[in-house]
Amino acid sequence: MAYTVGPAVSTGARRAGETAQKGFRAYVQFFVNLWTGVFRFIFWLMGFIWGVIVFIPRKIAGLFKSSKKAAGE
């Protein structure tokens, strides 16, 4: 009887260990993908804000340049 229980317990423990490893890997993959997405979004948002900051002064300067040309002519 003892010889038949040992392999079953060993197989169950091995399967439990494999399942735990798969679960841990899935958790790590989820965690890495989540934070990768968060940082990509942050960098995209910073680039968008920087583009707006750069665009507005150029637009304002363009308005003054066109009015100076119109006043000079």
C-alpha cells in the first residue's frame, strides 16, 4: 500500500509545482505588460503635452509676424 501512495503524492506535488510556476509566470508577465503599457502611455502623454507647448508659441509668433508684414506693407 505504501508503494502505491508515494508515486501518486509525488505526481500530485509535481503537478502542483508546475501549476504554481505557470501561475507565477503568468502573473509576472501580466505585471510587466501592465507597467510597460503604463510607461508607454506616460511617455506618449508627455510627448503630446510637449508638442502642444512647442506648437502654441509658434502659432502666437506666427500671428505677430503676419501682422507685422501687413502693417509694414
